[in-house]
Amino acid sequence: MTWCAFYDWHPWIYPADNQYSGLLIDQLSLFKKLHPDVDVQPIFVDNWKRCQVEVARGNVSMILGANRTPAREQSLIFLERPSFINWTTVGAYVADNSSLRPVSSLEELRQYRMVMLRGNTFGPKLDPFIKSLEPETQIQEVSSMNQLFQLVGIGRFDYFFSIKETLPSLLAKHEKEFPQYGHLKFREIYSVKRETPVFIAFGRSTENYSRFAEKWKHTLEEFYKQQTQDEALEKYLVGK
């Protein structure tokens, strides 16, 4: 069984000491303990969209944690029980030197130009708003977070949405890869609270769901018999 993921996602999964750590890795470790007959191997795909494509094609067995959306359900089949519930704040961010001021509603945001990562999703309040925007004039999709940061940072577009809790690590990674853009800073002008279940996903046209789903259901049942989500996260949140 092979897997890929969005790897830089504290406290769920993130690089630590030349390996990975986080709640999803704890669940994976329990899976390996409960099902030692399954050989588990990570496949590093440093592109979130590509990870999804490789799982849909069957080149990788599963995604270790993804939001469930209608678009993704066309090519992926999700485990019924979520791996965890993600309570987050999604913010609209502008360049720190932008003249835009905080807004009080999505309708106020509509007059500005948004850029977003292709295939991304932000929950039941923001997704309909994003879908209602006019392509090219009100919204532009890009293929990487690096493009997104640069386009807003230099003023080509006005704002982007991002999960507040993960933005600092994404910006740190961007600055490391593109030091010439290290001066770019961003500030929040609007925010929305959201509660999102996150699931393990398999390629819909592959046999991987039938091969591994029951084993994963068993693993998640055992995992949450041993602790609550808050208890599982405590060691990561304390060290954040």
C-alpha cells in the first residue's frame, strides 16, 4: 500500500527530523501495527494536485487525508469515517503594502481580484462565493502556492484565501525556495471559521478501496477508542 499527502500541514502531517510527524502519521503507524501483513510505503509527490491524480490513476494506493468535495468524488472514493475534524480559520489575505482595508462581508470582497490554487476548496460558505466569481476578471487559478504568493505580493491580484493556521509554514517554504521574494508580507482583511472533516481517499476506478478500506475502518475505530482527537493532538499543539 502506497500513499501520498499534502505534506506540510501542521499538526496533521509535516516534516520532522528527516521523516514525517503528526496525527495522520500516528494513525498510519497504528495501521501498520494492526495490519503487519501490509507493506506500507510513502510516495513523495511534491504537488498536491499531482498526488490526487496519481491516486485516481492507481499509481499510488491512497491519499492520507483530503477534504471531500463533489469535484474530487468524480475520481476518488472516500472512506466513510473521517480521519479527523479540522477546525480552522480561513482568511482573505492581501499584500501588507496594499491599500485595501478590512471588509465585513464576502460581497465587499467581490469587487476585488482573487487568485487561488487550482482544485483547492474552502468549505460550504466560501466555495459558493468563489464559484460565483467571473473567470479572469474576478478570479484566476494557478498551479502552485509560489505563483499565488508572488502574484498577490507584487500587486497583480488583490487577495487569496488561506487557512490561517498553516499560512506561516507555507510562507516559510516559499521564502526558502524563492529568497528573492522573501520581502513579501501579507495581512488578513476578512476571515471565516470552518469545520471540515478530512478523509482517506482511494482511486474510484481502482481496486484499492476494496483492498484497504476495511483495514482503515478498523484502524480509525481503534485509534479513537484510545484517545479523542484533542488528546491525540495535544503533543503537537503544545510544541507548535
